[in-house]
Amino acid sequence: MKKRIALLLTVVAVLAWAVLFRPLFLGGPASFVIVSGVSMRPTMHTGDLAVLHRESEYAPGDVVAFKTPEGGLIIHRIVGGDAEQGFVMQGDNRDHIDEWHPKPDDILGSLWLHAPGLGDRLLWLKQPQNIGMLMAALIAVPILYTTDTRLRRRRGHPMAPKHQNARPASDAGGNTLGEPPGGWPVFGGLVAAGGLFLLLGVLGVLAWRQPATETEQATIERYTHSASFDFTFLMAPSTLYPTGRVRGEAAEDGPVTTSQPVYTRLADELVVNLDYLLEGAALEGVSGTVAAELLVRAGEDGWVQTSVLSEPEAFIGTSLERTFRFDLAQVSATIARIEEEIGYSAGSYELVLAPRLDVTGTAAGQPFEGTFTPQFVSSYSETQIDPGATSVTEPVTATEINSSGTHVGLGPVSLPTVPARWLAILGAPVALAVAAGLAAVAFLGLGRDEETRIRARYGSMLLAVDGAGRSPEQAIRVATFEDLVRVAKLDGSLVLHASDADGHRYFVRSGLGTYEYVVSRDTSMAESSRGTLHPRRAEA
């Protein structure tokens, strides 16, 4: 009856899992989400487990988990929207709606079961060392239970006859009843081999779940362009400008200034010196061209007038010096002419010196080809000219992809993934074979004499008796020990075992007579008679 109830409960559990808890990737309706964050309080808290069911329709009020375009997973409540335009989502602890509007294809399912705190316990099971301990316990408990059951049966089987000469049986090889099947060395080896098999199995699963190599993108600086501008305003000597020139002075970590304000009416020419430098590792064969333009710009969104200051000139090497001059009176005339044509005065303008350097060469053995366009910008108005920044630096970087082998860890031990895979592939079958062999020795007596095999396989059915309880000579001898076991099971009794100098005698007393099986001590081989299989009475 107990077996039938257990079978029924197992069938019910399997059906419940298949119908209610089978995951989506196995064709089922369920998804499992561990809550993290505070946006769904007080409905849900961090560490809760949410079981979701995929539905054909969703409606406002449903708590659903959905995927975001960035790859995240959010569990919030539907507060509006529809399947066609996307649902409006909001956390119960939020005062604003979400930026995402998932559609049914983005939704894993709606909340079907909420288990507070269970998610944290499931996270514990995801740790490799915890999985290993759990699997080791799962294999050890049945073995220990089987051993304990056999020992208890040998100490006092419920069907044991009340015989005054009965005594506890001893294990094969003289081991006492306190030892497990096969003795401690065999049983210890069996547990160790089984644990090693489970450990290698977990190692293999973890190693095959992750890629053998991982790539990392590193940004490296290949070379750097830098340009500095030195400028001088030229004008006729005057009371304000007795030398007829004003040089730019750049304070350290500060703005560029001049010794005197530069007034537009008095300034005649602007001279700008460009000092270019290319820096990098192992630069070779560097060459290029340099050209320059002058842009007059009426604000950021106004008109732009471009003129060529210098045609492209070739240069060789990593450094360059060039001087550019432009006539400020001509600039004023250009601005006045454009303002007259458009009938509008912007009031303020920008004078932009825009050099262009096209550079080629090799850096650290890798060829490169780049363009550098630093700008020297001055603010220009009818009354005053204010120069801008005098230095520009532009590093040129490259993305380098580095591949390295991954590692898989089991507690404090970490192994490279590829060797871990091979260790699992080659070691797990060996450990399983060793465990199977030791199990056969411990529980089936494989490789031992027949008496040991009988004790290993049927020890729970044996009851040792002394010479007074030996079977009579008229007992019926069966062909195999298995036949004697069938008689004992039919009669609901134990198999009595008596040993003497000649060998081992196993017999069963039933209402129809006494049945016997004999193993010779000298040859450790079965000696059975081929007499009639019909039972006959044995003498008392």
C-alpha cells in the first residue's frame, strides 16, 4: 500500500510540475524571477521568488516581468496601455511611470505565485560548492541508509525465528556488524569515488556552460597630435601701442591674455605661429601635408565666409612650424560688405584659423593615416578682438581585442576551463567505473568467493546459528542459493546459516520441510545435490 501511495504521489508531483511549473525553455508556461530592488514594495521585496505564467492577454493591474531593450529584466505592474501600442508600466513604490512600453512578446508572464524570501535560498543553490555538497549528500544518504537498514535487519529481522542458538551474523571476511558492506576500505573507496564522480560532473557542467575564452576590448593610445599657437597683433605705433605690436601671453592653467586690449580700429594684421608635434611609440616614416583656411563666422548659426590662407605643403617628420598671416582690415571690409548685402549686423563674429594636417606613417609597427584640424579662434567685434585658446591636443586611440582563457571555480579551487572540460570528460567515467566496481564488490561480492558473495548480496536475510541449529542430513538441497531465497520469501522467513570445518550450510525451515544449500570451505564452490525438487519431510 505504501508503495502505491508513493507512486501515486510521484505521478501527481510530476503532472503538477509539467502543467504548472515547467519552464518556458522546456515548453512549459512558467518563468522564475528573483526580485531585486525596492520599486515593488510593499508587494514584493528583494529576495522574493516570483513564479510567472505566460498568458494570451494582459490587462491593467497585472504584475508582469518584461525584458527591456537594454537586456534587463523588470517586474512591475501594468497601469495602462494595450498590446498593440505597448503597456504602460509602473512600480508599486514609484510615483512615475516607466520609460519602457513592453508588448506581449517582451513579457515573460504575469505573477502566478509569490514566495517571499525563497529567491535568496535558490541563489544559495547556484553556488558551485553548495551544489557539490548537495549532490554528495544525495548520493551518500541512500548508501548510508541501505547500509543501516541491512545492519538493523541482521541485528533483528522482524521475521527472525525465536531460536535460542541464533546469534548475530558477521560480515564476510570476519568483519563485525558495525562495518558497512565490503568493509570500511571498500565502502570508503566507494564513497570517495562517488563523490569524485559528482564533483567532476559539477565541474564539467560549469565548464561547458561558459565559453573557453573571453575577449576584452582595450582602448590603447596609438599616437597624439598636439598643436600650440603663438600670436602677435601688428598695428601702427601709437600712444596705446608704442611698439606697434601686442603679443599673446598664456598663463599656466589659465586663459590667454594680452598686455593691452586689442582694439579693432587700431589693429592691422594678425600673425599666428603654429607649432605641431606628433608623439607616439616607435613612430617611423612620418610625413604629410599642411594647409590652412580663415573662417569668418557670424555666431554659431550665422553666415560663414571661408578663404584660403595656405595651399597644401608637404612636410617630413614628427614636428612642424608654420606662420600664417591675415589682414584684419580686409576682414573688416568683408564683414561690412556682407552686412550691407544682407541688411543685418550680427554685432559679434569669430575669426577662425583652421589648419589641416594630413599625416601618415607607422606607430609601433602598425601603419596609420590621420587628419588633425586644430583651430585658433578669436572673438571679433567692431570695437575689440579677444584671442582664444592657444593649444590643442588630440590623442588617437585604437580598440585592441585581447583573448584570454576563462576559469571555472569550485570553492577555493580554480581551473582553466579547457583543462577542466577534459578533466571532467576523462575523469568522470573513470570515477564512475571505479564506483560501480566498488559497489559491485560491496553489495554483490563481485570477485570474491561464493560465501562472500552470498553474504554481500543477501546479508539482510541471513541469521547465523550454531551447530545445534544445523540442518538435518535429510534436508532437501536446492540447486542454487537463489532457489533457497525464493523458498524463504514464499514462507516469510530468514535463511539460517551454520558454518563448520567442512563449509557453510544455508537452510530454510518451512511447513513442508527443510531446504538446504551448501558451500564447501575448501573449494568455496557450491555443492548442491540434484535430487527431486519435491519437498519431503525432514526428521526432527
